[in-house]
Amino acid sequence: MKKLNIILVVVILIGAVILSTMGSKPMQGMQSVFLSLVSPFLKTGSAVSQQIGSVGQNLKTLDELEVENRDLTLKNRELMATNQLLRDIEAENNNLRDALEYRERSVFQLLPARVISRDASTWWNTVKVNRGFEDGVKSDMPVLTETGLVGKTTTVAKNESIVLLMTDETCRVATRVEGSVEQGIASGQRVAGAGTPGEIQLSFLSKSANLQPGQKVYTAGVSGGVFPSGILIGEVKTFRARALDGQAVLEPAVDLAGVEDVFILVGAK
Amino acid sequence: MKTLVGLVVLFLAIFLSFPIQEMIPPIAVLHGARLLLVPALFCYGAVALPTPAMLGLAVFTGLLTDLAYLHVVSGQVEIAVGWSIVFFVILGLVANGLQPAFKRGHWWIPIPVTLVGTSLFLLMQFGMISLRREGFFFNEVVMWRVLGAGFLSAIVALVLHPIAVWSGRFIGDSSFGRRTILAKP
């Protein structure tokens, strides 16, 4: 090997090591730039596949009706999602009224977003959506649909964001189980088995929890956490008592493999 | 000049491969293995390019790969930017060492290099996230995702050779067969 090549290799390796010692913020900044560069291609691809998928539908309906229908569907989903959050607020409000202690709680603002790319990698469960910091999105914002929780934002670019799905092992959510006092931590799996794609594990339950299939699991809304309380995560499929605790397997409330329209909870109105 | 043109073409192709491979869904029958275009393009370039150009390609590919797969949750980075650069430099040096055989007409050399390189890359990613998280495990699904992606990328590498030979016509490289736009005998 030539001396010049050896020097080049050494310089590159030193540079790579220096890069790897950077903090998470500069790394996310670089990823945000990269995301902005590739997103026009992703958006074009998403639009093309959407067009191809809706060819048959366009032949059956008028364009104006399609647009109106889309707007109404979006509005309906937004209202259903808001309604779900309000139900929890109502319950909390009743509890507080009973105790004669009033505390004002804000109503959440939902930003509609569209999935432009999914399953970008082999080991992580993420999707990309067409909303970024220009729309008011920040990292660690909850993402949901009218049927339940999708995940949370991680890296946010100008007009795009990465959403970490509930089915990823690193997405951990404090939960409470309907009709019981049980609380636990829900998270996805590192590698989902062929027969169990997209299941969620609910851990740190008490051994005697004895959860029944069909029981609903909601976000607990811990203080200082990412997720507000009352968002549906899924339903219990199975429960087993382990040596020290109980563990349940949940069926996600949202079909994360096919979700296309989501809402980002961008903050209080 | 041909090397420079080939390098620019590879830079563009690798950049465009990131959004393209994102649009290709995982293969269900291979337990969710993905078709990765980037390692196939890199391995082809690494075998065909001179060493300094290969190193430039390794830095470019590694940096973009790190940014594409960067996973930050609550301020914690799983695989830091820089590791893929190290991986692609090492893989590139090994692949570059096989260049004399490639120039002698063994056009198939990038195919096994791609198979091994892609599988090793995914194995490295899985090993690193396993170290970060709670324990290491290896099951059938992991094996399929690692080896399945390797085989799929090897098929891409098989298709790349005729494309590179065909592309050579447009930049004045009239000798086909064992010569491509990148490799000069």
C-alpha cells in the first residue's frame, strides 16, 4: 500500500472517531439537513404511489367530491382524536370537582400529517411524516390517530420529521390498564417474530394482575413525560406471571404497518 | 477523467439510493429483510476504483449511512455518526485488494463482496444496538434479515455490471466485457 493511501486511511479514521464523539444535538442537526435533502424524492415517491393507488377511485367519483370527502374525513378524524382526549379530561375534571380542587387543563392542538415513508431500516421501527419545525413540530411530541397512539417524534427537519413507532423497543410509555389499578411500561420488540409482527410488550405489572384479553391499555401521563394521559395504546392479548412481575402482550390500537394519516400533538391551544 | 466521472456517477447513485431503498418495502417471506442498494453500489465502486477514490466513496457512503440510520431517543444516540465510515473504509480496503483479479476479467468479484459486506454491516448494526440495549440474542428472524439482505444486495450487484459496461459507451470507453467505466486494465 502506498504511503499516501496509508496517511489518507489514518486521517479518515481519526476524523470518524472525532465525529463519533459529537453530542446528540449536532448529530440530529446533521440528520435534519440530510432529511431535508432526501425528502423531495420521498414526497414524490409517496405522491406517485398515492396517485397509482387512487386511480380506480378517481374513475368512480368526481374530483370535487373526492377533495370534499378527504377534507371531511380529516376533520372527522381530528374531532374523534380530540374527543378521545376530552373524555379523559372530563374524568379528571369530575375527580377534581369531587375533591373541590379545580385545576385548569389545556386542550391539545392536533396537527394533521401524512406518512411519506415507512420502515426505513432493518432494526428500527420508524416512519417519516411531512411536517417539520416550520409547522411547529419539535422532538418528543406525541403522534396519534383517531384510534390511538402511534409514537413520538425524534429528529425534526424543516418540513419533515421522524416518528418513532410504539412497536420499537426504544419507545417506552407509562401505561394504566382499564378497570384495574395496574400500571406498567409498554414498549415494542427489537425484532418482531414472523408470526407476531407489531406486538407491544407491557412489563412491570404485578404478578397477580391477571389481565384479561380485550382489556384496554391507556397512557398514564406521568409528570414530565412525553405522552398525556388517556391515549389508547392497545388491547391485552395475553398475560403471564413471571418470577418477579407480570407481563402482557398488547395488540396495538393503530395498524402501524398501514397508517397513512396521523396527528402530531403540538401543544396547548 | 473516467475515474472522476465514475466517482461522480457513484456519488449521485448512492445518494439517490437512500430514498429509493426506503420506498421498497421489506420482503415478508424473508422475515422482513430489506433490499439495500447502497452496499451493492459501494462494493462495486470499491472493487473498481483506485484506492484514494475508493476512500472518498467510503467516507461519503459511511456518512450518509450514519445519517440515514441515526436513532436518537431522549437524547441517547444508539449508533454514533462515524462508525459506518470506519466500516466502509475497512470493507473498501478489503474489496480494493481484490481489484487485480477484477481487472483480469473476474467481473463477478463484487457479488460475493456485496453479500458478505451487506450482511456484516447489518450484523454490526445489530450487535451495536444489542450492546446499547438489554442483552444480545440471535434468532431465526435476525439471521434471515442479515443474510436475506446480503443475498438481495448480491443480486443488485449482479445487475450492476452490465449497467456499468453499458454506461461506459456514453463516456467513450469502447472496450466492453471486462472493462467498465471505472476499471481500467
